[in-house]
Amino acid sequence: MLVTAVALGTLASAAACGKPADGPGGASGGATPAPAGSSGAPATGTAPAGQTGVTNVEATVTKGKVRTASGRVKVRLGARVRITVTSDTAEEFHLHGYDREMTLAPGKAATLELVADKPGVFEAELHHSGARVFELQVG
């Protein structure tokens, strides 16, 4: 299910978690388990074959270390984005500016889908550890 983000903001630091650097907060969104058979392809900033118009961003967290294909994912304004995060410990994922969160259970993929309808650079981080997952650049 795609959910349109409603928050306005720009890059926020981990210390200011929950508060966009610019503008008001928005509605938080939920997460769903990753569908069976999801591709293991990391984010490249483009849609994989067979999924036109969707940018997949995948991250894995192991022993506090985040692995992604890129520290910054660039997408067009209005692009559909699917973020999948798998962690070896319980965590809370947060995409600043869009004010979207999802709970991570150990060893289980969680997926968040949204339309990148606000321009800017937005930090994605883990709440408990404060680790940066990636930055989403929309423009």
C-alpha cells in the first residue's frame, strides 16, 4: 500500500530526532513485513526491472553497522520509494521530514512505501542507536 507523506522538512540531525529541520511534523506511517520473494538488490536510485517507477532502498543492520548500496539515494519529486530494513536487533526506523517510522523486529524485514512528494534532503536513522541509515534526496 502506498501512502503519501504529508510532512514538510529538510535534513535533520539525529540529535533532533522527531523534529524536522524545517516545517511542521506530519502523520507517521506504518510498516509491513517485506513480501516473500523480494529482491535482494540494494538501492541504486533507479527502479529495478519489472518495477517501473519504484525506487527500492534496502538496508541491513548487523551489530550496529548499517549496510546500504549508497549513503544518499536520489529520486525525482513524485517518485515512489520502497524502503526495506532488516536488523539483527529490535530498533525503530525513522525517515525525517516525512515523519515516517517503522518498528524493526530482530531478523525480520520491514518495508515502508511512500511517494517522495516533498523536495529536499531527508535523513533516515535508527532511533535507539542513532545510526544514520541513508539520506533521501528528493528533487
